[in-house]
Amino acid sequence: MVLILWKIFQKNLYIESLLKLLNGNESPITSKSTDYRCVKCQTVSQQQEHVCQHCMQVFCEICWNDHISELDSNLSLLVRQIDESESRLKHKADNFINRCDQLNDTIKETVQQKIQNIYKMEKSALKEISLIKEQGNITCENINSKISELKDKIKYNITEGRNSHKITTYMNLHRETAKVLNEVYHYGEARIIFDPDTFKLDQDTEGIYNEIEENSSTNSSSAENPFESIIAMVKHYKSRSFVPKLLWTKCPRPGGVGIPPWDSSKIFIATTDNHNILILDRSKFKLIGNISNPEMICPTALAFSKSRKEIFVSDKWKHCVHVFSCDGEYLRNACSQKLRSPDGIAMGPNEELIICDTGNDRILIVDSETGKFISNIGNGVSKLHIPTSVAVYGTNIIVADTGNHRIKIFNMKGDFVQEFGSLGRNQGQFRSAEVVAVDCLGFILVGDAGNARIQVFQPDGTLVKIFGSKSSFRWISGIYITPELDIIITDCKTRSLGIF
């Protein structure tokens, strides 16, 4: 009877604890009830003896030891699980390292394949340039042979020629001489262009103009003042037809061209064949003088010092920059640095002399009065290749990076600012960006010699206008923009000077 009552009592206590949990009351463990029941043997005690913080259950003194032993056995299980996890981690780590090593090998193999392909392209390009060089040497030897034979013929006819055939002999020798001179003139004129993206070589023997539809233009001039804004200047260039106002077709192989700031009525022209600087009356379009000196072999480009009224002339074959007074008196060599085939030159904002040291693939900045070195441009990321022309706008130096077929812009500290252009015949592309000039608002005009055209860009490199054709240009060698926006262009192959 007592046992039956105890079971009923036990069952009622269990139900009571469940009801308390369902009603959100305190758990049996934390209840303030004075009766505590062991979860294992169901023994009831008046005080809470042991509560496991792991499973949150109440144990009596006897069952507590069993529970602790059970937990100890669980610890062994944890150790075994950790050991298994450690082994699994090791296998995963080994697998990860193997995959990385495989990728490493794949990358190396891919790079080696690409290197081999590059070596093949290099070998092909070097072979091609070697053949071009060999052909050039053969041509040079043939011309030299013709020159020697012609000289022997002339000497023979001077001493042994018959008087009765003098006229015929003279005419024949004259024709042969003209032919040889023409071959000498054209020898070495071909520009060899290398495209680093495709490893292809190309030769521009003449200006190759890709017929590109020009931006729509009208012959009527815009009523808006072009100097007011960038937008107004864009409209001005787009509206111009660029028909030459004046054209001189007998200019002896012109190079750079410029107008001295102290006398805007004169045009100075560097003539490479005549070894001098021609002075042209701008209004009458008539030769009025020249500047020459035995030291000057191949005058190429011009720059002017406004404050000292000095004329600076780069000499590609003498490897220096000559300085003349405004009266044509030879003054000095402008640069203390060793130059190699210098080409374009310009004056900086404080009359620093900026030189395209073309053969050394750099831009030199020197003191225009003393010739002392200030800085150079062309190292690092913005490496230059055959820079041939330079212009200055404010504190920016605009470089015709001919070998890379780009226009690159730097500040006076030599920091790279921006670049635009690539190799090709499309709009905004170049094939030998030979010369560059800038107008009063910073618009950049590029003599795209290989494509026989002029391209006009906004200061940010946006294309505005293309003009020229294979009938009007062959190889643009000089460009100058007047304050009135007249554009003076020289062409060394057509031996012409035009004002547009």
C-alpha cells in the first residue's frame, strides 16, 4: 500500500514540474521548492546536492559519482574525435598544398610556353630586321659603287674625253649624276615601325593615308570667338576647311618651323639639306635671309628665347643644340649633356630648354642660358621610345613618343599626366607621330607623318578634327600654330611649306 502511494506521489510531482515548465515558471532545478529529485534514481531530498552545469540536471550523492565517471568516458571520446579531426585536417592540408603545387607547375609551364612563343616572335622579328638591314647595306654598297664608277667616268672624260662628243657625254653624265643623287636622297628614308603588341614590323616608305571621313565641317566661319572657351575652339576647328592660304613647293627639304616672338613678320625654317635656317617674309612670302655656320650640319627643329632674343637649333648629325643671336651670330652649344640625335626642342615656362634626346629615348630639361642639367623624363613606367617632338602648354610638356605611337604628357617635374594614341590608321591612331604643336587653349595638333595627316585633339586627348590627304602631304616634318590660329606645316618629302 505504501509503495503504491509513493508511485502516485512520484508521478504527480513529475507532472507538476512539467506543468511549471509549460506555464513558463521556474524549472525544477531552480525552483524554490524544498524537494529535490535525482534525475537518475528519482530519490527526493530536502536540499539540492549536485547540479551538473553541463547537462543542467540534479543528482544525488551516489548518482553524482556515476555521472562524473560517465563524463570522463565522454572526454576520451572527445580526444578520439579530435585525433580524427587532426588527421582529417592534415589530409586536407596536404591536398590543398598539392593543388597549389599543381597550379604553380601549371603557371610555370604556361609562362615557359609564352616565353618560348615570345622568343619565336623575337627571333622572327630580329630575322626580319636583319634582312632589312642587309638589304639596306647592299643598296648602300650598290650606290657607292655607282658613285665610284661615275666619279671615274667624270675624271676620265675630263682628261681623255673627245671634244666632238663633249655635249653628249656631259648630258649622259648629268643624267647619271641626277639618278645617283636621287638614290642617295631616298636611301634610308623608309621608317621601320615595330608594333610591340603584335611583334610585327612595317615600313613606311611614303605617307600612307587611310581615307577617313572627316568630321562634318562647313566653309562658313563661326561667329563665336574661338578663344572664349574649349567648346568654341572645338567648333572653330570643326568648321575650318583647311585649304592652304599660301603654299611654297620649292622649300629645300624643310624640318622644323617657327616664328620668333620678337618679330612676328618672319618665318624661320630649318632646312636639313642646305644646312641652314631660311628666313621667310611672312606677308610677302619671300626669302629675305638665312642663318648658317660651319658647325651646323643637319638643323632639325627650332625654339626661341624671348627674353634674350636667341635662336636655338637642334642638330641631329652634330648631336647638339646650337644657339644664335637674333642677328644670326653663333653664340654657343646650348647643352652640357651628351646628346644623341636630338630632334624636337621647346622653351619651358621659365625659358628652360626642353630637348628631345631622341637617340637616348629621353627628354632633357636644361638651363637655356648655361646649358646645365635640370632634369630628364623617360625613365620608369612612362618609358619613351624615339621621342621626336615636344611642345609646352603652361606647366605641361607634350611629347610625340614616335616609337610608341602615342602622345604623352608630363608636368615640369617629370611626373606622368596622361597619354593617348596607338599604332594604326584609324581615328586617334598614329603611324609615326612625328611632330606636335599646341595652341593658346591647349589643343594639341599632331603631325601623323606615316598617315600623311594632321590630327587635332582637345587638351584631354579627345579627337576633334582630321585633315590632310595623300595628295597634299607625304611626310609632315614641322608644325607651328600662330596666335591667330594659322597653322604652318612643312613636308620634307614634297619639299613644301603651307599656311592653313
